[in-house]
Amino acid sequence: MAAERVTIGHEEAVDFVRKVQKHINKETYKDLTMILFAFSNKRKDVVDVYRDVVELFADYPDLLDDFHRFLPTSVVIADLESKFHILNI
């Protein structure tokens, strides 16, 4: 499944980072930056980043919803499909 390219504007990305900084503690923010740093250095692929961020934002569903805008739709759909398959839905 090929991932579609997502184009997010600079302002939208900055707004998201500001929102994250307001809602989470410094340690969680540090973890997020390390995840994104690993992705930018090609040590994590987009699926791994998505799964790590889902775990990291478990208590922040609004942030996770906002984060979805930065991902190729196919990654989110594939993850949801795998969860439905596990649940036999």
C-alpha cells in the first residue's frame, strides 16, 4: 500500500507544536521530539512513529486527532484495520 503525500503548512505545524507544549508535560514532549527526530533520521518509519505517538498521546485524544493530519491516510487506515481484525469486527 503506497502512502499518500500529505502537505501541511508551516503555520499548521507550528500551531500543533504549541498546542502540544501546552497540553503535555516536558518529559512527554521530549519523548515526542525524540520520536520525530528518529523519523527524520530514517531510524523509524511512519508506521512506527504513528504507533509510538498513539501510545504517547493515549491520555490526549485531541492531540492524537490533530496528529492524524500529518500522516498519510493509508497509515491510519491500515492501523485501524489491524485493530478491527484483532477484535474480530
